[in-house]
Amino acid sequence: MSSRKPKAKPVNRQSVRHPSHNHPLRVFKAKEEDETACSGCELELIGQAFKCIKSECDYFLHKSCFDLPCETRHKSHKDHPLTLLHSPPDDRSIYTCNGCDQYGSGFTYHCSNCNYNLHVECAFIPETIDREDHEHPLTLLYCTPCKGREDTIFTCSVCEETISEDLWMYYCKECDYGTHVHSCAAYEDQESNGEEEVDQDEDEEEEEEEASSPASRMKSAMKARDEMAAMQLEARIENDARNAALDLWDDPKRRYYW
């Protein structure tokens, strides 16, 4: 009489639901080498996160994005509360953030009355930051200090490019020193590239802490925004070229006499 092998017990993986996705999510620890992006804020995914239980579905969320409040009040838009949307408003594929003027295609905090949008990253950036190359802390402003002056523009103290008067920036009033809110706010010491590498174990221990630091998240934000802007520009060029070709095909041939 043959003996039956006991059936393997199914692996019990606890799953959770999130209103932004149709499938359950499970806990996932993302590493830098995975090169994974969060489906909510579209930034690099490192550390504690969630992923879709379906192997063929590339849906990931930072734990912080999973826990975002459904509504928030923001100092940049005092008249109305902002509601968390899990996709761009009005069934569009992208939106433009009113804080940094960059594209987004993931989560947004939105005011339907004013068509006002904020990246979730912009909605929670710190109100003050420190740069190692500047002696005073920089304060977040929701427009340039010269807004409304027709004969005055503000130039970023780091990249020396103009900052539009309605865009956010970090600013030191005492020194009249200001930077773009993402791309130039985070200080990067170029000389540090020659320093010796720390042990791998120490890197792993500090990985999650560094990934959540304001400077690191700003760098990740700008990298993601630049990549998205390039993709949108490429798609727009292809679409314009396709429409131009169709117009040439459809228009009747004309002969001009001079």
C-alpha cells in the first residue's frame, strides 16, 4: 500500500488593500540595485514598501505613500483643502505641479475648484533646509520675493537660471540667496567623490535613513521629473510628426501659379 505524501502547506503571506490598485499588496523591502520606482510619487523605491502580489504587475508603493492622508491643508493654497487623487485629474495622462512646474503621472494632491495640483513629494517637503555651503538656513517660499515687480526677476543662486515668480523656492532673506525647490536645494559636495568607501554593512544600515533624508529625496525627485519630462517631450514630438504626416496625406494637392 503506497503512502501519500503530505500536501505542502501554502505560504501565508499577509496582504493588504489600497484604493489606488485593484490587486492586494504585500510587504516588500526594496534595494537600490532593484532600480524600482514608486507608483505613487514616482521616486526611487528603497526600504520598506509594498508591491502587488501579482508577479506580472509592476505596482509598488512606498510605505509613506501607502499611508498618505486622503485630504490635506497646505499653506500654498489656503482657500481650499487638497484631495489625494491616485491618478491625474480629468482622466488625463499627466498633470503639472503648481509647486515645481514639473510633470506628474502618479498621485497628486488636487483642488478641483482651482485646478491646483501638487506632487505628493512637494506637498510634504520641509519648510526649512540647510546647505553646507551657506551659513543660514533656507526657508520655503511659495513664490519668488520679487513677484509683482515688472522690472525684476529672480535668478537661482546655484544654477544662475531664472525662477518663475509663481514657483516655489528656498530662500535666505538676509543674504538674498535662493534656489530652485528641488534641483538646486540639495547640496552635493563634489570633493566627497574621492573619499574612501565605508564598509558594506554600514551602507546597508544607513541605506533607509539616507533614502528618506530631504536631500536624497529631492535628488530622486528631480531625477524622476527630468526622466518623465524627456519621455513626454519624445511622445509629443512623435505625435506631432504623425499628425503632420496625416495632414500631408489627406490634403489635396495644390498647384500655385505666380
